[in-house]
Amino acid sequence: MALDARRVALGARRAYGCCVSARASDIEAARDFARWLWVEKTEHQLDFATSYGVHIPARLSLVPEADVLAEGPAQHVATYVVEHGHPQTPLLWTPRAQAAWTELVGRVVREGAEPQAELDALVPLVEEELERVSV
């Protein structure tokens, strides 16, 4: 599927997902591409997850098809993630918000900062970021 990069704004999220910009000049083309890549083309997802290092596919339904996850420690980890895992961050978690969150955790863990006060201070930054990236 060929796309004109000037018409479609599509952002990768940690190589396991994507989002479509509401500001793209051709939102429908971007949605079609995202659907094609992340819903229809499971073989691409499986290839990416297993051919360039060992990663657990983003779609857990593909884990049984990943030969490198079929035995040994890789199988143990994949089973654990399938049974107990959850996404790390929401789709609209921006790099600025992620950095602020990482710093917050560091202050709580290493410096003994009060978690609720840290979270309260983080809220305005995250709200600002969500406003910035939303429609």
C-alpha cells in the first residue's frame, strides 16, 4: 500500500501501534493504512517482533505463531506476559509526559518523595500535553 507522506500523518508508537493525526489532510487514507498494517497484515507484525531480536508480538493472538517463543525461557516470559501483562502507557502518552513520569518515579523511589504530591504536580503537565496533541 503506497501512501503520499504529504497527505497522511501517521505516528508510530514504540513500533507496536500507531495513531492517526486529526490534522492530516487525508485522515481516511491514514486510517486505511493503520488498519491495513495493524489489523490486516499480522504477518508483518509477527516478522517485526521475531526477526529483529526477540519481542513478544503486540497482538497476543500472534504469540502462538512465534516459533522463537515456543520453548525455553522465551516461552516462559511470553506466557507470563500473556497472562499478566498490560500496556505500559496510553496512546496519547507523549515523550514529554513520559519523561515527567519517569522523573516522578525516580524521585519517589530514590529520594522518598511523597507519591500523591508528585502525582498532583504531574497532572497539569499531562493535561497540557493531552490538550496539545488532541483534536
